[in-house]
Amino acid sequence: MAYGRLLAAIFLFSFTSLAFEIALTRLFSISLWYHFGFMVISIAMLGVGASGTVLSLFPKLKNLSSDKPISHTIGMYGLLLGSTMALSYVISNILPFDPVRLSWDKTQILYILLYYLILSTPFFFFGLTISSAFSALSERAGLLYGADLLGAGTGSLGFLMLTARMSTEHAVVILSSMALAGAFITGKGKTRIAAVLFLIVNAFLFSMPDLITPRMSAYKGLQSALKYPGAVHLRTYSDPFSRVDIFESPAVRFAPGLSLTYLDSLPRQIGLSIDGSDINAVTDAGNTESLRFLSYLPSALPYVMARRDEVLILEPKGGLHVVLAGYYGAQNIYKVDSNPLVIKVIKDTLGDFSQGIYESNTRDGLGRAWLKAKKTKFDLIDMPLMGASPSGSFGIAEDYRFTVEAFKEYLGHLKETGILGIHLFILPPPRVELRLLSTLATSMEEMGIKEVDKRIISFRSWGTVSILARTVPFTPQEIETVRQFSRQRRFDLIHLPGIREEETNNYVRTPSNEYFLAFRQILDPETRKSFEDNYLFDIRPVRDENPFFHYYLRITNLEKIYHIMGRKWQYFIEEGYLLPAVFVQVLLLSILLISLPAISKLKAKVEVKMKKTNKPILNIDLFYFAFLGLGFMFVEIALIQKMILPLENPSYAIATVLSSILISSGIGSLLGDRFSPLRSPRILPLISLLIVLCSVLLPFISDAISLYPMPLRIACVFAILFPPCLLMGIPFPLGIRNLGTRAPYMIPWAWATNGCLSVLAPMVTIMLAMSVGFKAVLWIGAGAYVLAFLTFPAAPGHSES
């Protein structure tokens, strides 16, 4: 049989399916919120898993035409994949689903179910193409799996290339058309005609923005700001990683913590939103007199205390703190922002308006990574952790900016009297500022700095908290300057060296003076641990090994948190705690999908075959594929997270690691098909050994490559991951070949089991990492490959195939 066209089609189907999955995560980030990305993973993998279950229940679907080659069936399923890809997105975009409305509109629950059903359809048909191919051609499983993995690996890169040239929604239409091209390649007659017709439909969709432009939630920051009288949307920009909108609105009055003693107007400001949520503002810096309000901001204090010539601003976004540094005469102002599109928009479109704040000394990336390569010492490292309005953070997301190791990097790059300044909105109840303080104090103590309380100052306005820290004690003169600054602007002191409680909570009074009491206990090494252990939220320090700074939930305090947050469970969704709920949901669906074949007529057939052959193939084979799914995904997700630090950006890490793992595994699968010595279960413990070795070496490698230019870093990541990932592509087709010789009817069921465990693994990975760290997750992944070796039917204790 000629495999060329079939392999090309499988490559295209896999390419488009993975790219479509990534596209949905971006579209959900724009239309809903970032944490619904977990929903996309569930939708995709459950669709794939369901395909194996359906083929197990209805074996005739493996080949729709017994008198025609398998390529005909795969072409038909590819046609359904391509046609439903664009259609499912359009329908989901029309559905009035909005998670904010769940509190008063119970029909939103129905819309969630419809989302799952509609968007999982393309992935279901993709699963049918691959599972049917494995069932019919199990002896060439390595070849098929190689094409599948290579397609997926290049799909992650292909998505970046597409969205660098067009919007994400237009990329979806292109991906749908590519899948239809795959159907045309493998199909015959009516399949080809239908593929051409759907390609014509896609051409119309491409030119119909009303149908495909993401429908943004009415409750996102951008939409709310545009409802104000006189609000004007100016322009939208996009790249593979974000969408930036600029607009004017009365809602954009950006002066965080501005003293209530300032009574004049603010200069003109242009709003800037990232994915419709993170609202910031660019300030007209042309009129120096209009910038007088800057001296009434809490963030002006470091400049009032002493002259600051060398200033580094991390995540400046709209650049207000850049303007502030210029207002106070800083000579060299360095800016590092993680979003390159924000820098580009302000530099190219708003350059004149902003007075060229990003024209020089500006780079994109992770600030601490940039610092690692710099020998410069700074008078001030400024971290403005605020947008134009207070908003919660995505709880279950890595953030390497606020770990113990990160604060050591910041403090190590200060001049002797240099200051690290952190400014953030007050979001009650207190948790963000307390974890910041705890992490900062821990990092200082690990640097050998004693009496941390003499090196930290904190105060609050009506809506913000500021924390200033340095490596040497503040002088009495500086402390008196802080008192005068706060008194003149009606800011409340929280902590000063030698502060008395009666000096605090005077202007914006709180009933319990909780900030002063909490800061005092955290800054005292003898009371810190007890306070952290007994606090309502988890405010313990975080490290690079488990950098989930914004995850504050204590499971044991769920009921208390629920009552404190006004008995509104929406709080748990807004701060990213959707993951446990989705995990339970996916777990139940996975159990159902894996169990269905066992409680169907297939069960009886399997039992008969088992009695005849006396081989316990049912449990052993399913466990083998389950462990493979868990092991592969544990390693993949953990490596993505670990590579965010050296690659400085989650999007770069996802694209680089996905491509590296999938392409390397695809090559390994092809080599396994070509060279019989590689088709041995003994490859599994070798994979485990390489994963453990990789986990031990990664921290050292990460530090070393972070000094290289980005293209070289990406090349190094590929080289580092190639050896273990090359071998990771061999066990799955090895198991399929094994099943093909002993129990071919089990192949779809094995595919379903592997798919369902693969969807559970990413969520389990994150939950484990929050408790034990990513290195431990990699070791657990290595253990899963050992368990796969022990359950492989050809291993000792089982019959050889």
C-alpha cells in the first residue's frame, strides 16, 4: 500500500487540530478570561478520547466502506474535521455564554454544556481519523504516530506563523481549509467535491468579520470602559500572544493612589487594554505643568527621599512610572515589559503622544532574566503592579516575577542605598501584599540580611499599598521624610522602623488596623510562620520550583472564604479556581468514556476471547496506555513551566517546548518503525532515567542559557529535550503494534484510555506542582514510564507478542 498521501493527510489533520486548540485558548482569553484555557484542553482531549470509545462500541465505524481502502474512511473523517472546525467556532461565538452571568442566569450552565459539545466535535473527528488508521494499519503504527506527532509539533509553530500575519479568528478559517485539503488528498469522488464546497464556504467566512470576530464579554474592562458617554475605540492590534486595544474613555483616569489633597485635573490619557481585561493608560507627557499630579502619587516617595539617576521599571505597561521617573530628572530610565506588542503600540502609534517614552533603553521579556546578564546597579527598581482599575489575578498561573529567587535578583542589583519599590491596588481581604512581604522578607534573610524590619517601609493610600525595601537600614532622616510625605498627602503608614501603632490607621481608617498587625507579625521571624499557617489565605513565600504566586486558596478554609466574599462562589472563578471544578468534571467524563466499552456488548466479546486465550489483556493493556498518557503529559507540562524562566515568556515556552517534544517524539516514532531494535519495552526505563537526569540538570542549564540571545536559547532547549523526547515517541506505537498482533479490537479502547488520561494529566500536573514542585512532577512522570514498563504485555510475567 502507498502511504504517501495517507501520511500527508494525517500530518495535516494533526497540524490543524493542535493549532486549532491553541487558537481556542487565545480566543477564550479575549472573549472570556485566561483561565478558561483549561476548558479548551478538556474539550480537545475529551473529544479525542470519545472517538476511541465510539469506535470500541461501534467497530464498523473503523472502516465505513469494507470494499474500499482505509484512506477512504480517513478522508471522510477528515472532511468532517475540516468542515466542523470553522463551523463550531462560529456557533460557539454566537452562543450568549458569559460566566459572570452564572449568578443570576442559570441557562449559562446549559451554554457551558453546549460549548463542550460543539467545540469538541472537530477533535472527535480528528480522533476518528487517527484511531481508524491505527486499527487498520497497526503494523505501521510507528509511521502513523510519527506523522501525527510531526504534524502536531509543526502545528504549534504554524499557529505562530499564521497569527503573526492575521488575526486568530482568520487563522481558524485557514486551519479549517488546511484540514479540508487533507480530506481532498485522501478522499475520492464525493469526498473531494464536498471538500471543495466547504473550501468555498470558508472563503466567504474569511470576509465576514461580524461572524468570526470574537464576541467579548460585556463585563470585561474594555467593554465596560466603552459604555461611558463619549468613549471612542481607536484601534485594535494583535500578535500571536495578545490583543491590544487603544481607546479614549472617561473611565480611564489613571493615577493610582492619587492623594485626595490634589484637586486639579489630570492630563489627557489614552486607554490601553490587553485581551480586553488588563486596562492601563498612556499619559500625555507633553505639558510639564499638567504632570504636577505625579508628585501626589505614592510612587513618588523614592524620588522625594533622594535623587534617583539609574532607574529600572519592570512591567511599565502604559508607562506612567516612566513619565514619573523623567519628571524627577532620572538620567537613565530602563524599561522591561513582558508584552512586546504593548511596547510596539506605544512606540509606533503613541510615540508623539507619550513623548517617546519607549524610544530607548527598552526591551521585552522577563525583568529578572534581563538583570541576570547586566552588571548595572540601580538607585531604584520600580514594580508598578497596577492597571487603570483594580482587578483580580489569574490564580492558577505561573509567575516567576515574585519568587524568593526573583527578589534576590532584584535586591542584588541595587546600589548600597538603592530601593526596590512595589506598588499595588488594595484588593480586600489582604493577601497579595502579605505574600509579597513574606516572600521579600524570606529572600532578604536567605541573602544573610538581618533585622529585615529596619529595611522595609510600607504605607497605603485610599486604594493602594506601597512597599519599599533595600539591603541597608533606612536612616532617621529618611524615616522622617517618609512621615512628612505621608502626613502632607494623607497617606496612612503601615510600617516604618520603630513605628508605633498610634502612628498608623489615621486617615483612611479600617476597623481592626489589620495591615499594621499583619506586617508586624510577618516581619518578626518568631511570629511569621505561625501567622502564615493560621491566616485565612495561603500567603507563604513561593519559589521558582512552584511559582504560583497568585494562588491563595486554602482548601480547608473554603467555607470561611465563601462567607467573607459575600457568599458569592463567582469569586472562585474570577481568581482562577475553576481548575478543581473542571478536573472533577473531566474525571467523571473520563471514567464514563473508559468504562462504556466494558459495560457494552464489547465486554462480552472480550471476556470470550480472554477465556479462549487465557491472556489478561483487558486490564494490563489499558493500564499501559493510561500510564503512557500520564507520563507523556506530566513531562510535557512540567517542561513547559520550567522553560518559562529562561525563555522569559509563557507563549515562547509553550511554542518552543511543544514543538521540541512533539517533533523529537515524531522522529523517534519514525526511527522505531524503521529499526526493530528500538521496538523493545526496555526503552521505557531508559526514558525514565533520562527524565530524572533532565530534571536534575534543568536548573543549571536554565541559568546558563538565560544569558544567550533568544534564538540560541530556543536552539539549546531543543537540543536539551531531544534525547528523552526522541525515545518518548516509541512506546505508544510499540503498544499499538503489540495490540494489533494479539487483540486488534482493543486499539480504539486503548486510544480512548490514553486520550482521557492525557486530558487529566495537565490539571493534575498543576495541582501537584503547587504542592511538591515541578521537579517532583517530572519524577512522577518518570515513574509513570516505569509503571508502563511493568504493565507492558510483553514484559516479564506476560506473554511475548
